[in-house]
Amino acid sequence: MNYTYIVECSDGTLYTGWTNDIEKRMKAHNQGKGAKYTKTRLPVVLKYYECFESKEEAMRREYQIKQLNRGKKMELIMQFGRNQ
């Protein structure tokens, strides 16, 4: 399975990415081994994810989400995400 996800960083910013192992990716992010962007904004909290059969689908959805403004991303999180 492949995932497109949104995490909230400690500074309140949002980061969108994709992975084929969401638990491993969240652990990597929070160990400072994830993305350059999240490395200085730890910890991160998983707020939203979608599942896809293929890597290409997940990457395409990641691109779509990254084109959204913060308000639209927050709507997505509030409507379908993990409220933590």
C-alpha cells in the first residue's frame, strides 16, 4: 500500500508527503531523518492520510494536495483526517 499524508509540525505548519510505510515514515520524521523541512520542526503529528494501490497514484495526490492553500488543507484534515 502507498500513502499520501499530511503532518502538522511543532510550529503549526503542514507538510505533505508520500510513503509506502506510514509508521516507518512517521518514526523517521520524528527522529529527524524524514524530510529536510520537518527536521527543524519536530515533533510532527500525523493529521491526514489516504491509501493508494500504486506509488504513482500516491505521488499524484501528493502533488494535488501541495497545490492547495493552508485553508483547503485544513478543511481536508477536519473533514477526513485524524483529529488528535
